[in-house]
Amino acid sequence: MTEAKASQPRDWKQSLKQAVAIVVVMMIIGSGAYLYEANTLPVKHVTVEGDIRHVDRDELVQAVSPYVRGSFLDVDVASIRAAGEALPWIKQIQVRRIWPDTLHLVVEEHKAVARWNEDGLVNSLGGVFRPALNTIPTGLVQMNGPEGTSELMARRLVDIQKELKTLGLRVTAISMDKRRAWQVDFNEGLHLKLGRAEGDARLQRFIDVYRSGLSSFREQIKEIDMRYTNGLAVVWKDGQQPDFNGTV
């Protein structure tokens, strides 16, 4: 009998602890469910940050608004990001929650380095995007090539610009046809044909010849064709062929 009476307080204390634990868990679950209710912590504000030059902030907010639903805590961030990045000039969006009722969009725009064919632009990574024509900047290099080659052509453009930097020539257009033959246009109307094979060697040969004396006739030259094994061909502008014989 003595042992039975001694065990009763221990059973009562254990039961009390279990009851308290159950109540706490239920309170946590209830509080969590309450916080995730759409009417409890609704999103009231959407703010935009970033170096934005071509995207209208109001247009961006309007684009993501259909997905700004539910509680502040469980708003569909992935859909908001996707809706914003669907706008042509937007490269990337980060969505941040600011307690208690604001979504903050950190926006990064594409940086256009060239025009692509008739209606596109190429960004710094070689990707193509197609914004409204009235938003396309002026003065960009025109790049023409088969679909799927923009990254290759962007790298080639950078290499050519780097090689020709000291010659005073500015690339205005670069093109590659389906046969992978390259052509480059420069300021003052100079057209350079590099063809398909040995592009780097032909470009270097052009640089050497141009630097050694051909540059003196730059205003009179219409086209330079480097598609020869050991030489080149020059096409002069109408009526502007120099009065000389031999080689440059």
C-alpha cells in the first residue's frame, strides 16, 4: 500500500507536463495557421529597386500584381519572379519580404551590347532578348547570324574589337552566314571579308597590312577581301582608286 501511494504524485506530475506540452503545441499550430491566413498579414505594398532605364516601374508592379495574393508569409515568390522576368528588358528579379506587409523587388536589367538581326538585342552574356522596337538604343553594333549563334558571335565581336583597338577602326556591324563565313563593317564604310577558314590568322594579316601602310588609303577603300592564301584584294570606292601600281 505504501508503494502505491508514493507513485500517485509522480503520475499526476507526468500527466500535467504532457497536458501542458499538448496545449503549447496546439497554440503554436493555431498561431501559425492564423499567420498564414490571407486576411491576417496581407501584402499591401510592392516596391522596386534597381538601375532601371528601359522598364516602367508601374508596368512591372502591374505584371506581378496577379500573383501578390495570400499571406505575407506564403506569397508565391516564384510566380512573382517569373512574371517580372517575362518583361523583355528584365534579366533577373530578387523578391524580398519586408515586415509586415511589403514585397521589395530588386531588379537587374539586360545590358545590350549589340543589335541582333532585325528585331533583337544581345546582352553581355550573348543571350538574345526582343524588347519593343522603340526601346532599342541607338549606336549599337549590328550583329547578323543564324539563330543559336549569338553567344559565339558576341565573343568574336569582343575579340575583334580588342585586336583592332589600336588601328582607330570602330566595328559597326558583324555578320556570319550559314556557312560560317565572317564579314565585318567599320566606320567610314570599310567592309572586311574574313571568310570561313583561318579567321584569326586572316584578321592578324589584315592588321599587319593595314598598319604597314594600307591605313593611308582608308577613306578611299570600300572593301578588303582576306580570303586569299597569302594576300588580299582591295575594292576601291567609285572614282577614288589611288594613282599607283604595285603593292601596298
